[in-house]
Amino acid sequence: MTNDLVEFATDTDVFLLIGTNTSECHPIIAMQMQRGLERGAKMIVVDPKRTDMAKKADIFLQIPVGSNIKTLNTMMNVIISENLQDTEFIEKYAEGFDYLKEAVKDFTPERFERETGVKKELIIEAARLYAKAGSAAICYTMGITQFSDGTSNVFSLSNLAIITGNLGKKGAGVNPLRGQNNVQGSCDMGALPNVIPAGPVNSAYAQEQARKVWHFELNPVPGFKLTYAPDKMDSGELKVLYVYGENPVMSDPWTEHFVHATHHLDCFIVQDLFFTESAQKADVVLPAAGWGEKDGTFINTSRRVQRTRKASEPVGGVEPDWKVVCNIAKAMGLEGFDFLSAEEVWDELRKLMPKFFGGISYYRLEKLGGISWPCPDEDHPGTPDLYTDHKSMLPNGKFRLAPVLYADDKDKRASMEAEFKAKMHIPDGYPVGSGAMSEVPDEVYPCLFTTGRKVYHYHTGTMTRECPPLEYGAGIEGPLIEVSPDIARERELEDGCYAMVENKRGRIAAKLRINPDLRESTIFTTFHYSEADGNELANAQDHDPLSGITPLKITIANIKRLSEEEYIAFRQQNEMSMHSEKPYLSPVRS
């Protein structure tokens, strides 16, 4: 996040929530937003589902799944057409405005209404409300990023913030709400294929820091992106998979493909608190200490570094993750893993990336309760808000406006970008994005299918399904397939009946709920339950050309009613190998 989440309560004038079900997936952040609304802030929500936040919104744009670029480009078209952009900010601190202006000129409100079915008056009102705000905050999650044009979606959000001057001031900014409590920290620590904590592996600075701190010549070639891992396992290029704190057998798209790929590994290692679906497929399972059984730090979505402290000792023989990794490294004969504490690991990080973490010591964290990076020295207070000096992190200090195009055919995206670059005389290396539907409904699979979470469970249910009040109480209905009313009418589906959703990748079956809050022709389910995991149907093949992410949030599918007998038969005969051998919270497991 560019800003601190507490500013939502105190400083934000307008919220733009897009691709985020904030109250169910980020209830603490939603609480800060609610305080802002009570203070008088306004809210725009863009989502295919009328979420709890959408019901509180001043403007709700119920777009079809996959229409983010059309929506954002139309908002910018209105802002520029009505001269609502922050011209002074653009001229002083940004570059590429002419490229952006050309890219959005055809995204008129009339076209938006024609292609999305949302009234043009709503998109015009939303654009005006956002542009005229003193401080407008953009908040988004996987409903923006998990598409084959996810990077271009983020380009569009950044463009919107830049042209309205909503960077470098309290209550504004571009704010990805991270899906877990330490996603930001994991990325900052280098849990990505192309970076170490000091930056990209092919950068001169990262190379220099690796030599200085690690006494190691860093390979400048990025590793495999996670979304390509199953194919790399299939081909034999990836021979060992070591997973900890993750359950990819359920969370990866097209789960059957992932499960099949694991059979080609020489060794599959899983380290976790519970015997997850992934652990059931592993060759080696290692135990793990829980968060209350180890010392360390978390970095939250606001870039705020916070201490975690051991409350109790783990059972005998169980070590914290960092020590397990060190033990394995030393057993392999590697040097540099002789740490005695989590604090020593952290202090190495401070040396590796001093301009971000140099001033964040355990002593200061104890004293201050938390510090937001960048914090280069121990006299620095930390940086809750980025870009207050109106300078980007690029070499020239300018905020770069990346034009984003839209194609009717996904196979034409690259040629469309090339033609636009030539037409506008855009220099090599300057980013141009594009979007398109990764899959289009057809006669066989006429419905759009998407996934999400519900408030009672978290991710693949590894921990929350072990909690009786959640599994048997608030979430007692278990997995549900939700459909829009038009689908129910066409297929004679009723609340509580059994239904099967299928596409070319797989099938899932569960009880059905007719949800009038869903956009028409939409099917929705969660990925909490191995009994009916929506990711079994997710697209694992159409990668974003820049990030490599696959479109987990959009695919096409069909649905049909099942009798109870057919449902039971399906469960008995078609259980995938990823599923639990025992039901959650069975007497055997409790």
C-alpha cells in the first residue's frame, strides 16, 4: 500500500473499492473504512457481486467479471473529457499523459453502457466523485490481479491515481489489500522468482549487496514463476518442490493438473501445522511451529513491520521455519546459516537492504510498536505514506502513465500493443498494457464462473476448518455453489438442491444457493473446501505476459441439477486425489 490503512478512518474523502470484498476478506480494514464513512466519506464499489460494502456504497457499478479495464479507462475518459485531471501534478511529476489520453479516448460512457449493461450516468458520476475528492483512496485485491491482464489492471489503477494527483497525500494512494497477514513481508524478503530483498536479481545494487553481505555471486537469471511450476514439473525441469505455509494442491488453479504434475517430482516436501491436502501428496512432511510458538516479525499490508513474540514452546522436536531452513542448508554443506535467533536473521536483512530496513531494529520495534518502511536509519520515523515528495522510485523520479488498450481477441493483444507503440512513437522499454477476456462464454459453457472467500473461513481452510465454532457454527452450511437468479430460472434450480458445475478442466458438486446479489449469468463459489474447491475449474494456462499470473477469477462453465443420489454417487466415484482422507473435525482428528 502507498498509504497507512488507519488513514481510511481519518483522512480519506472517497473510497474506490474494485475487485475487493473487503468486509468479508479484510474485516479490520473494513472497520477503518466504516469509520471513514461515518465521518462523511463517500464510497464507490466496482464488483460483479453486490457485496456488503457495495450495499453501503454511494455508487455501485455491477460490472461483468473481467471488465476492469473497460471501467477504469471509461472513468479516465470522463475525467479528461471534463478537464477534471490534476494538470499541475501531471505536468510537474508525471510522464506519458499523451499516450494515456490516446488510449482512453474511445472508452466513452455510451460504449461502457453498451458493453457492460451498466448505466452511463453511473460511470460518469463515479468519475466525477473520484476526481473531485480531496483525498481518494483506491483499494483492490485479487479481483484485479488474478486475471491474464492483471498487470494491466494495476497499470490502469495507477494511471487513475496519477492523473488526479492522488499520490503522496494522506488518505489517498493505490492500496492493494494483501490476502494474508505477511504477504507483504514475504515479498519484501525475496519470496519471488526475480528478486532478493535488495531488489531485482539482475540489478547492479542487488549483485553488489549479495557480494557484500552474503559473500556470494548472485545468479542474475530470474527463477521460475510459481504459475509455471506445474508445467516445469511435468517436463522434468523442476525436480524438487519444498512447500511451507501453503496448500497448493487446493489453492493452485486447475488442481487436477497440479496433482498430476507432482507425480513427476523427485521429491515433494511439505512443512505445515496440519496434514493438509498437499501434505497427503508429499514424500516428506515436516512439522512446523505456529505463530504463537516463535519470535519474528510480520510486515502488514501498510508496509508496517511489527514484532511477534513467542507465547509458548512448541512440542518437542518442532522448530520455527527459519531454523528448519537453516538446518537443511547446513546439512547440505552451505555456509551463512549460523543464526542463533530470529533477530539475527532480521539484522542481516537490515544490512542487505539498508535504505528500506536499516533503521528498523528490534529495539525500536519494541519501543514504537511498529515502523513502516522505508526507514533508512535509526533517527528516521518510518514512512507511513509513500511519495510525499512527489518523486517515484524510477531513475528520473517521474510517475509513469502506462497506456492500457483492450482487445476483442486475447491473441491480438501483443500486435495491438506494437501498433500503438509505433503510432505514438513510444520509446523502447516504455510500458504499454492491454487486456482481453481469457475465455468467452459459448454454447457449451455459457456462464461466467468466479471464486472468492467468505468471512468464516480463510484461504484453503487449513486452520479455520480445524476450529469447531467456525466449521460447525458460523460456517455450518459448508461448501455452496451460488448462482444468479437468471441461471436458476433457466435450469430450474432451487435453493438447497444439489448442483454440479463443470468445464473442460473439472467438475465440482455441492448444495446450491440462489444469490440475487450476483451479476446475471454468474456462478460463484469459494476455495475453502476440498469437497468442492472452485480452483478445480480455474484456468491455469492463460498467463499474464508480465507477472505470469493466471486468471483464477474468471473462467467459463456450465451447471446442472443433481438428485441427492447423483450427488452422493459423484462424491463417491469422482473424489479427486487431492481431497482429505478424513472429514474435517472428525472424531479421529479431534
